[in-house]
Amino acid sequence: MDLVEIKDFRKSYRLGIEHGMKTVEAVKSISLSVPEGALYGFIGPNGAGKTTTIKTLMGLLRPTSGTVKLMGRDPLDPASRVQVGFQPEQPYFYDYLTGMELLMFYGRLSGLRGQELSKRIEESCALCKVDASWLSRRLRTYSKGMSQRLGLAQSVLHKPKLLILDEPMSGLDPMGRRDVRLAMLELHKAGTTIFYSSHVLSDVEEVCTHAAMVVRGTLRVEGLLSDILNDPADPDHRQKLEDILAREVELA
Ligand SMILES: Nc1ncnc2c1ncn2[C@@H]1O[C@H](COP(=O)(O)OP(=O)(O)OP(=O)(O)O)[C@@H](O)[C@H]1O
Ligand SMILES: [Mg+2]
């Protein structure tokens, strides 16, 4: 089963009256599907439409046209999200909460209680390399990397079947990137399907089974990573993908 199905998805934003009510075409045409068991990289440069697509998947925006399905359902249906974990690009955590309070809050929201909640907090923090000593600190004292790791731990507390991460590695140092990559691989090995966005082809290349590349709201390639990366007839294929990311060329 495909846990994410996106078909002919388009999204335009209406700018305010101060901009003459102009529209911005954020996503012009995206179709992709994320099969169960995939580790799926959603690659594109700044402004490509990745966050717009992910927000639509999470029911935070509505498509202008096309269909978007999460776990086989309309994202507006709360049942679509029960088995989904989500880490947004810019989480707005209440920064007067401590790390522990935040994890307790999100854990309870997903129905975890008592011993089970404590156990899942411990396991998720170990997986995401959240140091136990951070948990008594208020979030406003966290560095970017600490917040990213806590956000990731939050997203896996309830053992979601599908994990959606909007740039889980942004703002992390090389160690942090490696830790997030290892956490994703471990989750994937344990059976979690993962859909995550990134700017960097090499990040996706190392770990993913599937990928899609989107530039200026338009899908360029999609499918199994091995099919996307290799073109036996073209030794420069890999470089061309990099150039597409740098918005320099189009694929023939
Ligand atoms: N609320 C909004 N109102 C108007 N335009 C928007 C809005 N949100 C996004 N956009 C525009 O939509 C386009 C796609 O933005 P989006 O945030 O989806 O890209 P992205 O691929 O996530 O980029 P990044 O890598 O920088 O996070 C951009 O041109 C952006 O300016
Ligand atoms: Mg984004």
C-alpha cells in the first residue's frame, strides 16, 4: 500500500492586498507515491515547494487542485494522522516548557500514559541522541541542534508507521547530521516508512530507497533511487542531477 499518494498536486498562494492580490504558484505539478517500507527523500532547492507539499499532506493547507492522500485518507480526516509522526521545518514549541514537559505533552496527545510514556520517552531520546541532562532545561536555552533532535524524538514517541520530516538535518553540524541519518536508518530497519525533505543529494543518496526531485514547483524525477541515479547511457547523469538542483539545467 502507498502511505502517501500525491496526484497532479497544485498549490498557489494568494498574496495580500498590498501585493495586488497576486498569486504565487508554489507547486505547479507534483505526483508521487511513497510505498510502505520506503525511505523516501524529497529533494529540492529553496523555494521548490517541499514544505508546501508536506504541509498539505499534514492537512495544514488545502490543495488548489489535485489529490493528496495520507494513509489512504484525506489529510483533513484526523484518522489519517493517527499512525503518522511529523517534524515540521520550523516547530513552534512553547519555549518556557522543559524538554521533558514537551515530550510528556506530545506523548499524552498521542495517547501514551504512565510507565509506557516514560519508557517511550527514554527510548526515543536514546534513538535521537537527546541527552538526558537536557530534559530538565527550558527549550529557550536549547541550541538549534538540540531542538532538532528533541523535535525528532517527539515525532517518534508513539511509534508511527509513517514518519514525515521536513528538513530534519538542517542546521545540524556533521555529527548531528550523522546522528539523524543513523536514527532514520534504525527506524527504517524497524519497519517505519519515512518521507523526508532535503536540499542535499548526497544525504539522500546514502540512505534512501526512493526519491523525488522537485524544482520550482515541478517534479523532475521520481521513483526508486537506483533508477533515478543511474543512466547507463549517460556518464554525466549524476552531475546533471546536481545541476538541476542548482537550477542550471533541465533533464533532456
Ligand atoms: N504563505 C505563503 N504565502 C505566499 N507564498 C508562499 C507561502 N509559503 C510559501 N510560499 C512560496 O511558495 C514557494 C514554495 O515555498 P516552500 O516553502 O514550499 O519551499 P521549500 O521547498 O520548502 O523551500 P525551502 O527549502 O527554502 O524550505 C516559494 O516561492 C515561497 O515563496
Ligand atoms: Mg521548506
